[in-house]
Amino acid sequence: MKNLLVIFGGCSSEYPVSLRSSASVLRNIDKSKYNVITLGITRDGSWYLYTGDIDSIENDTWLKDEFTSPAILSPDKNDKALIVLNNGTYEKINIDVIFPVLHGKNGEDGTIQGIFDLAGIPYVGCGLLASAMCMDKAVTNTLADEAGIDGAKWAAFTEAQYKAGKVDLKAIEDKLGYPIFVKPANAGSSVGITKAHNHEELLGALEVAFENDYKAVLEETLIGREIECAVMGNEEPVASCIGEILPTAEFYDFDAKYVDNSTGLAIPADLPVEVSEKVREAAVNAYLTMGCRGLSRVDFFLCDDGRICLNEINTLPGFTSISMFPKLFGQVGIPYSELLDKLIEYAEECAR
């Protein structure tokens, strides 16, 4: 039986999302196929082997002495192991494959993927480079522009450039028009995103963005429907059906995704067959353009003028019970447990 290391938590603003996602993953993994080992990372970046129950992960009450032991992942390829401190001695636990159920910074931005690469252990999800590129919205937009992938007009700058007076906000406002979405370049789950309707709101939105990252991305507001497509695989990825977000808030923010449960999801989206196929093709194209592997959720705007515009690529999308990625593949006949099996198989395939 293979030793599967599931990692949850993380030093990220998306820590609570990871707890919910990982609880769902742990409840749906086929225990007859995998010996599941869990590793928790606290908000401040401490690593612990965790041996308690799943409910405590979901409720964020997991960090108790009787269920945790300090642990690190060995970077030595000869080890392929989790090194655990127990009563003053170190124990090595062999790891065959890793499922990092982590979101946001230090989880899907390439940082921890680099550790996995050093350790020589197969892992679920995109590699270091694709993770880093998709995490940074400015880099994603730049590469999409170069590849001819349609998207919103945008601009980006660092906090240092902004404070040094090197940013022509007036020119950006004229280029994008109001309302303007202001986003931290490196964050997910809509953390730190504000929709600014005028200059004063723009200034406040930039403060919020810079609280979450050193770089801000400003984008024009696209008028249309917010749609999503799940993609998985390596060299020959497959796309799910199309889902549509039906938000009740002004935009699909963090609360709408994870807190108030008011947002509607249409799965499959009510679209003509030919439009759905174009979106699926666009999702696979974006996935391959960014060098993704394993899995990603590719988000678009289906604009009122008929354009299919890339919004973003999430390399480790939510896996909660209400998350779009597992729901989209579930709609096409791949249940949650089978989906997890496939993702683990893709991870092992990349290591061959």
C-alpha cells in the first residue's frame, strides 16, 4: 500500500480554505489503496505530523500536543521521507506521493513545489514554474497576451513604484475605465480584491491590495457571465463540462465563495453546445500554454460581445464539498474518490 502524504493548512491568508478542502479530500480518499499520513502547517509556518481526527482539521482545533509531532520533509532524494521528531529521536516515514491541499502563497505559488522537487517525491498538481506563473496575475496576463489569449485590459505595478510616484494612475484610469478591479498580484480565493467605482475608491483599493502583496494588478470590468472549466491531465489533458457562477453579491468575493452560501452554481452552464466546446478548448489551450499538469481550474468571462476572456488559472482549486472543481467532474461521471485516484496517478506519471 502506498504512503500518501496529505498536507493541509499553510502560511497563507487562505489557511481556512485549505482546512475545509483537506477535510473533504481526507474523507473521500480510498483507504484501501492508500495509507494516509497527514501533515499540518500552521499559519506561522510550523510543520507537524498530525494523527488526530478529520473534524478537528475542519474546525481548526487540530493543533494539540497529543496529536502533533514536529516534522519536516527531507530534501535528500535518497530519503524520500518525512522526518518526525518523537521524544528526542528522529523517525523517517517513507512517502510515495504527496497531495498538497494548500491554497495561496506558500501552497500553490511554486515555493513548496520546489521542496517536493528537491525531495524527489511525486506530487499532485502543477510544477514549480507553472504554479508560480499562474499565481502571479501580472505574469499570467503577460503570457496570455503573448499567446493571443483574449482577456481584460490591465495594468500592474509594485507598491514601491506607486509610493515613489512612478505610476500614472490617470493614464491607467483612462485606459481601463471605471469600475476597475484591483487585485493583489499573488493571492487567491478573491482575497484582497476590490471593485473600485471612482478615484477615491481606487486609492483605498490599492491600500487593500498592498496589504496582501507587494504588487497590484488593475483590470477593466468585463460585462458578461462568469464561467469555469476544470482541467486535469499531463500531456493530453481533459476538460470537464462548463459551470457558471451566479453571484448575488456585486462580484464573486471570498465571502460569497466560502461564507454566506448565497452564490448559485449552474452545472452544467446553460450554454449552446458550440459555445461550451469553445470554452473547453480555450481552457485546455490556456492550461497547456502555462505549462500546467495534474489539475487546474480555468476561469473565464463569457462577454456580452461573444468573446471568451481568460480571468485566471487556479492550479490548486478548492476541494470543499461545495467547490466547483470536483462538482464539474462529478457532473461528467467522475465521482470525488475516483477523481482523487486520477490526480494521484497523474502525479506518479510525471515522476516516471
